[in-house]
Amino acid sequence: AAGLVWALGATVAAFQPPIFALGKRGLLGVALGETAVNSYSMIDGALNLLVASPSSPEWLMRGYFLLYSAMLLLAPLLWYAGSLLVWVVPLTPAARHDAGYWLQLLYSFNVLEVYLVCMVLSLLQLDAMAQQIAGEMSQGSCEAASQVLEDHFGDLVQPPTCLTLASGLLSAYWLLLAATLVGIPAGLVVARRLEEEEEEELSRRSGGSSAGDTAKERGGVELDAWISSEGGSERLLPATSQR
């Protein structure tokens, strides 16, 4: 329970602050000045999807926004909160079964840990992609400008290129990663406990029905034995003679 409480609080606290920073260097970085460095949070990532591609249909960008918000923001929080509620609140067998179903569904939609891993992998390749994009968009002019920068302004611009991207993970990212590493195992423990309790309930029900069937079979055998016995036959004779 303590792990779930901490994971829930840490995840909420890590959503608002920036989790990574992106810096632009080279000629573009000098031209932009202070705005050459931007930082982004989990909530910023959702809001930026609405304006990420102005040429795309609005309904499509809103769909991306809803998917991002549901799978990266809402699903982890609801899964932690639901697992904590199931752990501390006694439930009936029916309610326990429903809770297990919804928790499993929320866990299936929770992709926060995948997002955190993919972020690291994408940041490692970010500068290479930026160089390729800048080269394609400039159509060779960037290489010429880089040569001029290196010849005349090499001391002012390091490195002497049109554009170089530098990224870094901030403290909120590590807090979110730690919350994920603690919260997922804690939530899986709750899911395992629900499965064990449901299996025990099914075992009790099957055991009770088996005992009842055995008692009925035993009673039927005793009745047949009594009827076939001598005393039972004599008691049945008057009723037969009356007919």
C-alpha cells in the first residue's frame, strides 16, 4: 500500500514540471538567443499535439491528444488509485471480480513505462535526425553556411554548424521513472492477490457443491437399501394390498 501511495503522489507531482530540455545550437541557436532552449512536461506533450501539425485535420490531432491523455496521463493514475482502493477496502466476491477486470483493462492501456524508455532512445538519435532534416530543408545552403561560419566565426559559434540539437533529461523524468518502477510491481501484487482470492472463492463453491452432491447420493443409496430390506418391504405390503 505504501508503494502505491508513493507512486501515485510522485506520478502526479512529475506530470507538471518539465521532464526534458531541448537546446538548439549553431547559427540558429545564436540567432534565437534565450529561446534556443525549451523544456517540456508530460502535460505540455499532450497540449502540443493539438498544434503539432497545422496541415493535418483537426479531428485527427484531437484524437492523438485524447489517446496521449488517456494512455499516459489518466490510465496510470487510475490504475494506481484503483489498486490502492482494492488493497485497503474489503470487497464482496462480485465486486472483487469486477475490480480485477477494470484494473486489468487499465493496466493494458497504461504505456507510461514504454513512453519513458522510448524517450531516452529518441533523444539519443535526435541530433542525427535534426542534421538530416536541416540538410534536406536547406538544400545544400546549410553546408555552405557552415563553411563560412567555420572560416570567419568559429570562435563565436561552437560547433560551427547551422543547427545542432542538444537534449537532456530533467529531475522530473527521474522522479517519474522511479514512481513507475515502484508502482508497477506494487500494482501487480494487488492483481495477484485478487486472482488468489477469486480462486479460493471458486474452490469453496466447488467444494460446497461437491459435498451437497455426495450427501444426496448417500441419501439415495440408503433409501434404496431400506426399501429393499425386509422391514421396508413389510411396511410397503399393506399399502400394496389396499390398492
